[in-house]
Amino acid sequence: MPELISVIIPVYNHARTLRRCLFSLLKQTYRPLEVIVVNDGSQDDFSETMDEIIRSGVYKELNIRVLTQENRGAPTARNNGFASSRGAYVIFWDADTVGAPAMLAKMKAALDVNPEVSYAYSGFKFGCKKFACRSFDASALKQNNYIDVTSLIRRRDFGGFDESLKRFQDWDLWLTLLAKNKTGIFVPEILYKKIVGRRAGISRWLPGFVYLLPWKIFGLKEFEAAKQIVARKHGLQRP
């Protein structure tokens, strides 16, 4: 029998993208799935939207559960979702993420044929911009994060997000795993996209790949400072 995958979706003021997000999960070719939506104290119409989604019955086979917490941020929401999950594999799937139908099946297959690795990741699109990423390279990972949080992780290897960090929690997670000789496998395809729009709360982050973009971003100094915090935590030398 196929092993259960737990999909954990932290949400803060992102009700408008939930239907597209969940519909892409409904279209996944892999089963069985469970979906845990963590409401991080949203102030939009999350409750009404989620009630409509549940009542519709369309998403019944996703086994959706909803958790609610005070606004405490993405790491806490993801950790709480994980604590309530049951899958042998977990993936942290932001509310503005839309996956290709074979996304989870391909990531799971990559883990099946590479039992020594802890997680599988792929390329993705951020709006119209493609991020093809790269094959796993420990030295490169210590310099910059090229692995998005939306990666399929073996439950036994996931140790939790550092809730004290405001940014770069995903990079911190991969570096923490690397310190334990736990690595990832790259699926060389564009398997999902992030819906670009006004971001708030959990989605108001600039992922690591932003530093590769050819334009200036407001608040870049703040993010560089946050990056330094993670680098120091892991004993990495930064220029």
C-alpha cells in the first residue's frame, strides 16, 4: 500500500489563493494524501472561504484538517502542522503554491530510488520567472540556499523549524540536516509555481533565490542581516 504524504499549508491572510492551491493538490496523481491547513491568525475571510471549501465536498479525498493558532509566524505554523500530521513523508506547501499533477509522485519516486537521501526538491516558477535550481551540492548550499521549502521530506529526518528565526528558515533546515549528513535529491523539472500578488504574513518573505535577481529589492539589507544570522548559527564564513 502506498505511504501517506502529509501536506502542511500555513496560511496568513491568503484566503484568495486557497482554492487554486487545494485544487492543484486534488489533481495530484499520488495518493494517499492528508492536508493540514494551519490558520496563523488570519484577518481576512479565511474562515468563510475554508468553510465553503469543506462544505462543497469536492476536496473530501484530501482528508483536510484545519488548525487555528494565534499569529505566531510561519515556523510555528509549520511545526504545529507537522505535530498533527501522520504521513511517512511531509511537504510544507505555502498557500500560494500550485503544483503540477505529477509533482508529488515524481518527488516520492526520487526518494524511492535514492533511499540514502532525506528529501527531494525541484525547480519552480515565481510568477513568470523560472528557477531551475541545481543538483545537490553541499559546498554550494553553505554559500546560498537554492532549495525551496516546498520539498518532500522523510518524516523520520525532519527535526523541526527554528521558531526563533524570522527569515531563511528553509535554509536553516537544510543546513541542520546537512550537519547530520542528511542530503537531498534534485528532480530536474519545474514542478510548481508560486502565485505572484500582494503578499502578507507568512508569504511576505523573500526566498533565498531573490539574491540572484537582477533588480534591487526593498528591504534587501534586512534580509542580508537575517542571512548572516543563519550563517553564524552554522559556523559559516560570510564575506
